[in-house]
Amino acid sequence: MAGYREVAARIRRDIEAGEWPTDKAIPGIDKLRVRYDVARQTANRAVQHLVSEGILYSQGRRGTFIRPPAPAPIVARDRHAYRDELGYFFDRGAQDWRGVGTPTQEVGVPPDDVADLLGVPHGTHVMIRDRAVGPPDATHPLQLATSYLPMALVGQLPVLGAAKTGPGGIYDRIEEHLDAAIDWEETVSSRPANDHEQQQLRIGAGLPVLVVTRVSRVGAQVVEVNRTRMPADRFAVSYEVQRDDTARWPREAERSE
């Protein structure tokens, strides 16, 4: 009797051969059991194994779908903020990306680490703005972005809680209100995708998300924390490596010779 890994390999070969289209669910477990002549449990474990590898993704009762193969990283984040006629952006490769679905705005409690970055006590309510984005022709998002704004600033600038914030978005409104430029600092990390991220980004539980946490400051004041999540296998981080004084060239010993 074939083991689930062997069955997973056979399913993978059939996917690569184009047996099933990527926009329709693959056959259910009972049909797979018959097709590969294995026990139902084996077929189920094989499918779950492929989900964990990122080859398949589950859409609950709608079924299990083939995830399009990952190309070379489609966006290389670097260490620059850019600007065009629509406002600031941080991924040159995603300059033409737009919202997918309807963004939301609500007052809620941020994660404790975000509260620490904002400088507010744990459990304090803040303005939370959620937005999903992707290429112009995307049917589902490739990035999920959440902005957290302190209520003290929202009280001074109520448009930060509005559905439409005008040209340039919240960053232009903040700079206009405070009459000063925003400075940004980003931290990049990764973690397992949660249920919401798996569903929205169409990735399996075995794939991590790349998490970019951006802290926006005007002087010493933190005006926003943005947390953007994206499939880790489709994004890269790129930056120029600069020499510290300790690594200058020519080296000290060679200059003295």
C-alpha cells in the first residue's frame, strides 16, 4: 500500500502535467482515494502534505486549489521611500498595485508589541486601518497592510479614520497637519501565517509570511505603525551594503606601510 508521501508525489506529478486547472478545485478526497487506489486517510494526508508545502491551498468548503507556481521574487523591497502622483510607496516593483476588496477602518486594540511601538499602554484603543493590495489584474491580494494610529492624533485629524483620506493618503494628511516630514524605520521578520492570512493570501499553513513593520515618526512622535504581510516565497528584501568606518579601505595597517 502506498504511503502518503508517495501519493503526494503522484498528485504533484499530475499537477505539473496539467491534469487540473488552477482556477478550479482538485477532486475531493473520495475521488482521489479511488484515483490513486489508497485509503481515504492516506489521500487526505497527501493533500495536507501538499498544502503544507505551498503547492495546494484550502478554501474551506469550496475545496482545495492548486496554487500558481512561485516565480522569482516579484518585489524586492529596499531601503528607500518613493513618491509618485498618488503619494508615497515603498516597493518599486509594486508601484502600480491597487487595493483588492474594500478597505476597513475601525477602533480597536492593537497587539501588545504595536502598542509598545506607538507608546500607548497595552489594551488602549487605536485607529486600525486594514487594506489588501495586489497587481491591477489580481483576483486576490498579495499583501495585507494594517496601519495603527494613536487616537490622540486621530482626534486632532479625524480624516485619519475616514474611508477616503484624499490624495496622498494618511501620510500626506499627517505631514500637512504637523507641517513636518515623516521619517520611517522598518523591521523585517517572518512567522507562520495565521488563518486569516492563509485565506486572504491563498497560502497553506506550512508557508510563512514575511512581515514588514514600519514605524512612522515626526520628530520623536510616533504617528503610525504599519504592519505589512506577504507570502515569504514571493518577496525579497534588497539593500546596498555600506562600509562602516571599521571596514574602510584601504585598511589602516596598509595605509601606514
